[in-house]
Amino acid sequence: MKVKQIEHIGIAVKSLDETIPYYETLLGTKCYNIEEVAEQKVRTAFFKVGEVKIELLESTDPEGPIGKFVEKKGEGIHHIAYAVDNVNEALNEAEESGLRLIDKTSRKGAEGLDIGFLHPKSTHGVLTELCCEGDK
């Protein structure tokens, strides 16, 4: 698997409305996109920092993955996403190399990306997302 770059860093937060102003001040830039990904029970907000994005994640359901994460661990870094050419091929390569997968095939994520996750129990505790432009 060839990683092209860090695509984004996902940060779980309790409230986008409360957190966005902090990041706008810290980064000196405005949030450029807010969207809901209903299938993942999350609202996201994005900031561009150089070639990397910061993705804030707010749960829309306490039983969703972000809701459970915030309840258990509090706000903080949730995952790191790496851009690859093809998520399905990268997931297959990861599994063949012995990594545990959360997703066997890609699914749709925020900003129209195809995404797939590697399990943190096989990635030294870091939830790892692989992503690429949609329909790859």
C-alpha cells in the first residue's frame, strides 16, 4: 500500500458550535465545510492547514461511534486518515499483511471520499482511516 499523504486528522468534539471558533482563532482560517454523514451518525467541520485537513467530529447520536468515543475517552484525537489511490486495494493489502480491518470494503465518508478503517488493535492504538476520491 502506498500512502500519498496525510489526508486529515479527525478530532472528536462534544459540540461543533463551541469548538469551531477555537480552531478558527488557532489556525487563523475559517471552517470551509460542515456536513452531516447520517450513516455514521456524525456532523463534521473541516479546516485546511497546508496540505492537511483537520476534521472535527460531533456525534448526532450518543450510540454512534463518535458519541461512544466521547463518552468513554472525552474529546480528542479520534483518527488519522491517509490518502491512497484505491481504498479497496489498500484494505486488501492491509488484511493480507495481517492487519485487522473494521471495514472489509470502502464506504462513503464526508466530502464524498471513499473510506475504510483499520482496527486500532492492529495499528498500535491508532484508529487509521484510508481514503481516496470517490468511486475508486
